[in-house]
Amino acid sequence: MIFADSHCHLENSAELEDVIARAKDVGVDYILDAGSNLDNLAEHLLICKNYNGVYTAAGVHPHQAKEFVDLTVDDIVKLADNDKVVAIGEAGLDYFYDFAPKDMQIELFGKNIVAAQETGKPLIIHNRESDEDMIKILQNFYEKKEFKAVVHCFSSSWRLAEVALGMGFYISASGMITFPKFEDIRENFVKIPMDRLLIETDSPYLAPVPKRGQINEPANVYYTAKKLAEIKNVSLEVMAKTTLDNFKRLFAV
């Protein structure tokens, strides 16, 4: 079986070579090392150069909105002009931590969306406790010009999932679907079509059961795939192939 970890963060890994080797050992042949800001994109691209099957994204996380007030759409577009940059992001809204004012987050998110529209590369959407604004923004921009996207590490309302699916977006399951208390998230994934599913680790965060409490890494996407297969009542082989095919289709790799 071959797996694709559609979202992780490798740039701060102290044991990168071992992390990649462990992923390969369990069949994780495709990894998207997601960006958080444009200042460290060169580091991400170096990782992509050194390891086959690793890709990255160009964009700015909402936590960084105050530091990137002067960012332009053209800045993102230019940096995304690389074969190893297969997406824009991660970008979005985070009203849980609120590290930046909401208006700054919204303005920055809009720039990332336009970059996705202009490049044709899918947008990686970060959403935390901001469903209402997220839905409005996505609808407003999509009505002007369609774009591709994935709602990463999905833990939001079914309403947001419905809106995203209606636009043809993908929904990504993280290790949270293995956490006992998150039955509501599992119930939402029951309703998400197979051809719109992705799996991810969001490592080094959110290690799935049975690795809870440890530093997460791409190899652990196996456990998320296994749980998602159980939720969707399909074999692990079917889930691995389906999410790999979806990954390749969305990110054009």
C-alpha cells in the first residue's frame, strides 16, 4: 500500500532523515510539507529537493498576519512558480488563538485565495472557530472566480463541509478522528464522499491513537487512514488507494 500525507510540517524536524525513512518504511511515498510563511519557503524547497515524493506550498498562515501586512498577491504568485510548490497556503482564519486581528487575517486570506485563483494551484485552508466568516469569504471569492482547495485538518461544522464540497473542495482527516471525544467529527466524515477525502498528520502536532502524546510524524498517517477506513466501512487498501488518487488529482503530482 502507498499512502499520501497531505499536510505536515517538516522544517523544524531535528531528525528529518529518520522521519522520512520511517515514512517510506510504511509506504508513505507522498508528503506535502505545508508552508506557514514565505520567509522559510527556501528551507521547504531544499527538503523537497533532497527527498523524492516531498512537495510544499507557498502562502502565509493567519497567525502571521501582522508580520505580512505588506504582502501582495504577486509576491505569493512569484514564489509559487516552482514545480515543487503544488499548493497555496496554508492560509485561512484562526479565531481560537487570535494571534492577529480578524481584519488582518481576512485581508491576508483574501490575498492567498487570489493567488490560488491566478496560479490554478489548490488552496490549503486553515479554519479554527471561524466557520461563519470562512463560509462568507469562500462563497464571495468563488462566485467571482472558481478555485481548487482542501479544508485541512477538518474539525468544523457540517455546514462548512457542505459549502466546501459544493465548490468541489476536498476535506482532509487528521489524527483527531482517532480521538475518543471527537465523535462529531467522525460523524461528519461518514457523509463526505470518498472522492473528496484526503488524510494527513499535521505533524508534529495531533499524533493519532495509539501514538497520542508523542511527537507526530508522516509515518503515523497510517493510523488515520486505518480509522477513516473503519468510519467509511471500506478496507485499508481501498482507503489508501482512494486518498492517494485524490492527492495526485488535487495537487497534480
